[in-house]
Amino acid sequence: MNLSEKIKKLLKEKNAVLLAHYYQISEIQDIADYIGDSLALAKKATEINTKIILFCGVHFMAETAKILNPKTKVIIPDLEAGCSLADSCPANDFKIFKEKYPKHKVISYINCTAEIKTMTDIVCTSGNALKLVESFSKEEKIIFAPDKNLGGYINRQTGRNMILWDGVCKVHDILKNETVIKLKVKNPKAKLLAHPECNADVLKLADFIGSTAQMLEYAKNSNSKKIIIASETGLLHQMRKDSPKKEFMVVPTDETCLCNDCEYMKKNTLQKVYNCLKNEKPEIILDNNTIEKAKKPIEKMLQISQKLNIIK
């Protein structure tokens, strides 16, 4: 029995479910009970009634699952699987920043810590951010945190002037328009799909801008036989499964490697998944007060997303 089979067996024995993000290594994606982007995984966490949620993603995602399903034990293969974007917004600094704008509502991207969520009016994901912002009146004053690239993209699309926290996802922000142009010159018929966490120069070159799930859907339905992805490498696995006859390329961080890996997402390995499930740890622990405060803006996001038909 190989490691993947042992994990599947343990999942049944322990009444556990394995949730995985698309940026996980392909071996983890292939054994997941459910795979999705941040929005889909948040919704799924509300529906689970197993004893254990084994979350293969990064720390803030597992926190979100615990917030939405507090009675369930939530475990994660590696507690060091953090997030550069979440780290760019320390709670104490954000509290001081927020106090400068007392009349502003706070919209926080889901890629933030539970502490930031407690200071938030509504959470968003890249899949619903644009529509959630547009659900506020034009006169509403808004702070958008922590991703300035996503916030800037929304400002440009809506003509708003949201106050932006100065944070970025290193995996997306590092991508350069010069690298994209070189790839497009070599592959003139290829479509470029970009995540809105990319910087503005890269987004200007994109044929399509969207969340992880939206890029997957576009790639599946596109007539283009070549597709360039300005996002994390793990996304290619599902795209290749959906469209085996198409050629997919990721915008590289440098010319020595045609890849763009999130060091935190890639901390999770099959061995760590097995050990985590066997020992039922590391476990995500949050106090009741944090859970209660952080849950409200996430639930508000899910309610509005369903009302706007973003999710079913």
C-alpha cells in the first residue's frame, strides 16, 4: 500500500475529509476529497459534518475553516505553511492604520489572519471582490486590505478610490511584464490569464483576469491551444487534466525555471499529510471570541455571494 492509499484509508477510519487548494502539489490534489479556490473551500467548510477537516493549503485557509466550523477539529500538515500576503498585514499595525479612517468600512481579502478578519466589515475573495465592492454605494468610504494589487485593480475597474493597505502576494507580485512579453512573443497565439494579485503592468497584458477558479473555467472553455498563466504553478495540474490536448505555460520568476511556486503551499507533502492525519496534529486553535468576531464578515461574504449568484 503506497502513501496515497494509506492516507485514503486513514481518512475513512478517522471520519475525516481532506480539503485542498489548487496550489498544492499534484499528489495532494489527486487524493483530496474536495479541491477548490479560497471561495469554494470557505463555502465547503460550512457544509462538512465529519470529525476532522484536514486542510491542505496555508494557515489562513485552515483558520477560515475553523472559524466557519468551530466544533470540528481542523488540522494542517505544516504550521509553517504561512502566506506572504497575510504576513504583510500585522494586526497591530492594521489597527493603527484603521483608526486613521474612522468613517471607512473595511473590506479584507480572505488572504489575511483571523485577527484581521475580526477588524473587518466584510471579507472577499478574488472570485467575488469586484462584485462585493460594487454592492456598496459609490459614496461609501472603504479601506481595502491587505492586497494593494487586487485593490488597485478593483479601483481601476470601478472608478473608486478605496484606501489600500500596502501588502502583496510575493508569488504574484514578483512576475514582471518583461518576462510576460518574452513569452507572448515566443507564443503569439497564446492567451494570457492573470490573477488580480499580479501587478498592474502584468494585468495590462492579460487577455483574461480572474480568480483561480475563473482561470480554470476560462482555460477549459477557451479555443486557444496555448495558454500562459500568470499565477502559481500548481494551477497547471488541474488545467492539464481538464484539457490534455492544450499546452499550458506558467510565467516564470526567472529564466532558469519555467515555474512559479509558492514556498508555503509547497511545504505540504504526502508524508506530512499522512503524519498529520495519523497524529491528528498540528491542530488549528482559535479562541471563541476571535471565532465569533471573524465569522461575521465571512458569513456576510457568503450570503452576498449567494445572493449575487457567485456561488450556489
